[in-house]
Amino acid sequence: MQRARTTTLRQLVRLHHHHHHHGDARSAGIIGAPFSKGQPRAGVDRGPDVIRAAGLVRRLQAQGCVVKDYGNVDFEEVVLDEMVGRVRSVRAVGSANQRLSEAVQAVKRDGHTSVMLGGDHSLAMGSIHGHAAAVGELSVVWVDAHADINTPLTTPTGNMHGQPVAHLLHELRSKIPALPNFSWLKSCVHARDLVYIGLRDLDPEEHYILKMLGVKVFSMTQVDRLGVARVMEETCDFLSDRVKKPIHLSYDVDAIDPSVTPATGTPVVGGLTYREGIYIAEHLSQTGLLSGVDMVEVNPLRGRTDQEVQSTTGTAVDLLLACFGRLREGNHPPDYHLPTPPS
């Protein structure tokens, strides 16, 4: 059993060397997306800068990663921002995501793995759309306490950060009404190419949608039952069953237990441990297929103490370092030799 598993991983890695179209796993193009209108709480727009301030670029470079920081996308204020139906800030979310999509496409054209620092999770619409526009069909691994798959007609809150997956899925196209500033967004992900990890707070409508579409879900119940190693093995088996597509990892920091990442807008107790969270990123990095990453919902204003903010941003940075090849057993440069004492 063990040997077969290693082969799959080796094949995946070998496959990566034939497919440079999604950028070298060791080269990161960072885009800040300081946007908060997909949800009601102030502060999440400060996420990109606090994640950078925690040393992201320096620490990626220190592990041998080539880094280009593209700075923050400029989301100018969209004035007329009325509600559309039950949904808030529709125009602002639509135009912000269109800009983000263009920014991600530019990063992918330059040959990097894209790293989008949020901002709230509504930004995954632009990030995934731009990634798919640049490289073609994607697999999406969505690590989150929430499914974010409400439609504009099922949303109980009206907040756009609970809806990005619905807008991205081909299978839900007919359930999404036309919205202002959204005509650019074409669905680009198949339900069979989506895997959820860490779910523990779902609306009944979302539960219905996931069952109806047969989406692969590893809720916290499954993580508890199977253990994270088996969850990741099954995730990668499931995604590589057909053709191995570039992987987009959309990581909501609230997937991790709030004892570790409290500075976030919608914390839910009983989340992934720090170790499980890092393992997910390490495992996906080792496939050689990771081609785009979102790190969203870090909100420094939701931390009650500096320590809570540091724990949250530090964890976000560690998750990203693991995405780019950092292993807890240690790493060394491929050309390293032990120094010999002079004779």
C-alpha cells in the first residue's frame, strides 16, 4: 500500500516537470487584495499588510523561493452601492473581483504561483476566475469552516463572502440571477473538481446544494474519523482520478481553530489544529500541482490582544510557507555540501 502511494506522489511530481504552464512551485507572485465589502466587519481589508508585516516575503525568500510582490490591487470606492435583492454591496464586490481577476492573470502570465492575500472570501471569485482564465481548468481545494456556496437567492445574511463558490460553479449557473458588475464572471469550475476540508458551520440550503451536486466534502467529522493524512490522500486521489489539473487552494484562516487564529470575522469552535492546517498545505505543495493560493479573512481588528493578532497572522504566514515547500522535518538547498576543514 505504502509503495503505491509514493508512486502516485512521484508521478504527480514528475507530471509537474512536464507542465510548467502553471508556474514553478518555487516562485510566488503575491497580490494584496485589501477589500472588506463581502462581509459587514471592518478591518479585514488590513489583512494583506499585516500578513506582509509578519515577514512573508523575507521568509519565503529565505527558503529559496523566488518572490515578486505585485503590491495591493487598488479597489476604488464604488459609489452607488445599493442592495440587490437580499445581497449587500453587489456592485463593489463585482468590480473589485473583476480587477483582482485581471491582476491574477498577469501574475500567471509571468509564470508564478499566484498568492492572493485577502481581504474577505468573496475575493475567491476574482482569484479563481483569473487563475482559470490564465491556465485553463482547475481543481479547487477549499479549506474553510464554511462552504461559501449560498446563491444570491438562498443567502440568509446577504453577505457576498458566503457565496463565491456558487458563482464559480458551472452546475449552479442557472441558479444565479444577473447582477450588476458581474457580467464578466463566467463560471469556471466543475463540481467534480472541488474538494472541501474543515466544514463545520453550514446553512441548510448549503447542505442541500452540496448533496445535490455530489461535492466531495471532508467536514470536521470526517477529519476526526479519518485523520488528516487520510483526508489528504483521498483528496489527491479524488482530484487526480481523471486528468491532473493545476490546483487552486483557497484557504480561509477560520478553517483553523479560533484558539490558534482568533483574529477573523466568523470564528467557529472545533476547527483544524495548527498541525492539521500545516499538513494540508505541505501535502498539496508536494503534489507539484499547486498553482494558486488564497489566504483570506485575517482581520487584525477582531483580535482582542496583540498576541491574538500575531498568532493569526503568524499562522497565515506558516501556512503559505508550507505551500511553497517548507517541511517541518527540515529542508536544505539541493547544492549544499558540508565544509571540509583546511588540511
